[in-house]
Amino acid sequence: MKLLSVNLGRPEVVPYTDHRDGVTGIDKRPVDGPVRVAAPGPKGFGASGLDGDAVCETRHHGGNDQAVYAVAREDLDAWERTLGRTLANGSFGENLTTEGIDVSGALIGERWAVGPEVLLEITSGRIPCRTFQGHMGEKGWVKRFTERGAPGAYLRVIRPGEIRAGDAVRVVHRPDHEVTVALQFRAVTTERTLLPRLLEAGEALHPEAVATARTYVEKYGAGSPA
């Protein structure tokens, strides 16, 4: 299991973002050499966890619980076959393109040691947005991405340091529950009756997902239909 690439984006003016200045950093490209990774600060103030990477719309992206975004190369390959086009590493706006890891099958709270220094923790799946659809240029992209249910994972930085393409990725902790990234994604998008199960992941779960699950339970109970 390893990093195929570390991908960074620069601010770019586009017609398909809700950012007040019309800019986005979603177009991320592989870079050579080491990249510093650290917790960027709370959402709304902190942006990307990677030095040199742009996260422009901090209302919805970035911050400590979405400091790093990872996508499996295997998922990009599957989308290549579906779309009939090449998808370079970074095409989904991911910071880390991995090989040999079922990213969407990872557990919330699972910890990855990346290279000799960095420790990351899975928090949630990526929710597709208008900017992502515009970047991909595919009709109905948000719906198609959601239906496939392999969103890739956001991670928080537990231990900072430097990473680079080719670094080994080791799973050093797997929590004692069954809440995967894919399950969390389905719960907050298409299968809301799964929301109570998310609370099994505890404090590792993205705070926004925790709040959504608790609100559901308060309204419907742990086993009632939506």
C-alpha cells in the first residue's frame, strides 16, 4: 500500500463555483518532492492540511476534520472505464492518490501512517458538489458519483510531517466498529435510516456527521424509518 502521488491545487477562476470570488482549488496536480502536512485549523478558518494546496471555499471544505482528501487509484480506474476517458491522479481534487487501499471501505477512525512521520485518521466520505460537477464536466455527475457510493475519504492530521509520492501507507489502527466511509456516505446521502449506526464510530466521526446522526435519532429514534 502506497501513495502514488501527492496532489496540490492553485486558486483558479471558474464559472462553476459558489465562492464569492469565483475561485476554486479543485484542479489538483501531482508534485515532486516532499510536502508538509499539518492540521490547518477549524473549518471556516483553516484550509488544506498540505502546504501549497489551495482550498478556497472554506465554508464547506478544509479545516481540521477535512484536512486531507484521499482517493484510490483503483476507483479512478473504474471511473475511466465507465466514462471512457483518462483520469490523471488528482482528477477528483484529491490530495492523495493511493494504491492497494480500499479507501471507501476504510473504517471511520482508522489511522494511517504515511511515510516515516505522518499519522492520519479517517473522518468521513466526500460529498459531491456543484464545483466537483463543473470540474468533471460530466452531465449528472453528482447523482452518478453518489449512486456509485465510493466517495474517497477525508482525514484529519494526528501527527504532522512530510510526505511524498512513493511513501508507504500502513494501517496502524482499526477501531472496533463496522462504520466504513462508504456506509457513512450512504447514511448522509441516500439511506438516512443508517444514520443511527454512525454514532458507533464515536468521536472519530466528522462532527457534522455526528450532529446529523444525533438529530435523526432525536426525531425518529434509533430504528424508525425516515
